[in-house]
Amino acid sequence: MTTNGTDEPIRRKVQLTGGSTYTISLPKEWATENGIETGTPLYLYAADDRLVAARDTGEDGRSIEIDAAEFDPEALADTVMTAYVAGYDEIVLTSPVEFDADARRAVRSAVTRLVGVEIQTQTPTRITIRSLLDSAEVSLRQTVVQMRLTALTMHEDALDAVLEHDAELARRVAEQDGEVDRLFALVSRQFHRGLADVREAVTFDVDRTTAFAYYRIARQLERVADHAEKIAGVATRQSAAPPAELGEELDELGERSREIVRTALDEQLDEPSLSGLRGVAERRDALVEDAHAVDRRLYDGDVDEAHLLATVLDSVERTAEYGANVAEMGLQSALRTPDGDDDDALSN
């Protein structure tokens, strides 16, 4: 909305009319600039610390039309995913010539990697993709909880695959990465829809600030899953399991890294406390120091495929870093909360 030709908002006092109705007057010029006239329906929402007035756009959903001729198949698939994350309910792909088999295959692949969408109609030069999601039925919290479970399970299984030289388990881990990506795309979509339209934000199962925190947490969990996939890749390339003693050290470091992530997430999602959040960074630092010591021994000693095991160590360190990032988000949130020096300041 514009603001009366200046950077300052319009200030109005609430007035009592007829003894039972509160009213707010709007300057005619300002109202006209913002598409408001006599009879314009407005919806009023209490959104956290704000009262928001939204016009009825008369639209049942958001739609975008994309000229597919501008993209190769891979870029077309990425564009479909971008439009989904941006919150569009209908994505229409058009082309001046018939879609070839590669383009159609890329679009189908993109749709299968997204939650709640399907190809509704197809013609030789037009593909319509529709969202079947009801935003009010999507729980941001539960989606993040599912991401946590899947990503950490992937991480544990990936390390087991390396320690046991189990290529089949490693392949199963790699297949699960797509599920985490799908869940992250869903969280991103919901968050961006809430940013664009307050009517979407009020359907969230959490407030706007928490929705932003969940989006950032989901990003970190996606990275944990990516590194789990990277660790699994080592299991498919190594010629044998690492020596038993070294394997025990890797196993311990992996468990510690996952526990750092669990603690940071528990402090955010379940029973938050400042003391618990502060302790995460110290545990991360201790793990990094121990991992570096193991890494030095890899190269100082005569360990087969040391470069592959160094990749595992790096991913374990990164996982701990992502847990520390989540904890830092919680601390930042506490600083924005009144009485933020109290452990109860982070309570739901």
C-alpha cells in the first residue's frame, strides 16, 4: 500500500459511533490510491502485534503462466519448483511448439518431487499444474518435526553404511533425500504464501515469528540431509569398512553431532531454555576440536582411503554446525522477547 505520498503512515483515531460501533475514517485520496471506495469489502485480521485490513481480491488462488520455450528441460523443472515454492496454486506452461518428450518428462519429474500438486491438463502446447493443498490443513510444526526425524535417521544410517561397508543401505539413504527436499519445499511454500498474503498467515498453526523460525530450521535440516547423502556416497565408493578403532571414533562423533542437532531442535520445538541453547555452541566447539584431531591422524598415519573418511568427518562437523545454527536462532529469538534473560522467555 502507498502511504499518503510520504514515508509516514496515516494516523487515525478510533471513534465510537451510535454507542455500539467503532469506526476509523480514511482520507479519500489515500483510499483511492489503494483501491478502496464506497462499498469495498475489507477483511480485518489480528496478526500478532498488528491489526491488518485486507481487500477481497475476488481470486480463489494465485496463477502464473510461464513461456516454456525459454527453458531447457532441466531449467523448466527448476522453474516449476520455484513457482510452487513462491505459492502459486496454478502453474500454466505454454509453448509455441509442441512440448517434446524431454520437456514433459522434466515437468512430470518436478511434480513428483512436490507435495500436493498434480498435472491437471495437458495439450501439445499447454500443461496446467494445480495445487490440491489446503493451507489450513498443513502444519508447519509437524512438517518440521517430520524433517527432523527423516534427516537424523538418514544421518545415522549413512554412518552405519560407511562403518559396515553397506552399499545397499547407502542407496536407501540417498533415496530419502528427496523426501526431505519435498518437505522443505512445502515449508518454504507455506512461509512465502504467508508473507504475500495475511489471509494465508492467519491459517498457520503458529504465529508469523515462529513460522519464520520454522522456515530457517527447515533450511538447516535440509542441509543435514544433504550431508547424510554425502556420507552415504562414501559407502558406495569405499573398498572396505574403516579399521575398527577408527570406526568407533567416527560413530561416536556422528552420534554427538546428531545429539547437538536434537538438543537445538528440542530447545526450539519442545521445552526451550536459554541455558540449553547456550550449551549447544560449546558442544559444537568440542566436537570440531575432536574431529580435527582424528583428521590429523588420518593423514599422519597409514589409513586406507583417508580422503574418503575425511569427507565423512567434514560432514559430521557440518552437521554439528547446523545444530549450532538452530540454537543461535533460538538465542536471537530470546533477545527479541521481553524478559529475554529468563529461561521462560522462550516458552511457547
